[in-house]
Amino acid sequence: MRSTIVTVILTVVLLSLGLAFWAWSAPEVIGTSPVGAINDMNPFLVLIIEILVMSGMFLFLTITVVNIRLYLTQIRAGWTELILLLIVVSVMTFLMFEPGVAIVTLLLSLAVVVYLYMLQE
């Protein structure tokens, strides 16, 4: 149960950070926000941070769902839950950031799903 609490906290922190980056990227505030400062240093750094934040959120959200499902029902989470999470995180990323960030996040999230599949065999 302790690991579930840790993964829930990490999921919430990463989601909050992603929402903050989304809000700070608004044209009205980008000049005075941390995203604007990072963008002035290196424009690709913001994209990399956004990709890593959303991919990390998918990873910890997946672990949270698997742990909670196992704890509540004593049955492992199925592929339906993982694919549903993949779709939800991909749509969220597409709506929050640009399509390139969504595509790379989807690819990294698919890599996590493939890794989980390979662990199963």
C-alpha cells in the first residue's frame, strides 16, 4: 500500500507540473513565466521537459492503477486498463501541448506497455 501512495503522489506532482507548463505556455504570460525563460535558453528544452513529464505521469499512473486494482480485487489489471490509460494520457497531451509532444509521449508510453507485456511472458 505504501508504494501506491508514493505513485499517487508522483502522478499528482507530474500532472501538476504538466498543467503548470501548459498554463505558463499561454501567449499572455510566456514572457514572464519560467517556460519563457527556459525557451530563451534552449527552445527544445521545454519540449523535452513536457515529453518527460507526461511520459512519467503515464508510467506512475499505470503503476498506480495496477497496484490499486491488485489491492482491491486481488486480480491484476488487464490490458483494457492500460490501453485506456494510454488513450487518456495521449489525448490529454495532445490537448495541452503541440501534436509533436503528443506523438513522442505516445511512443514512449507504448514502449512502457511493450515492456510490461514482455515482463508478463
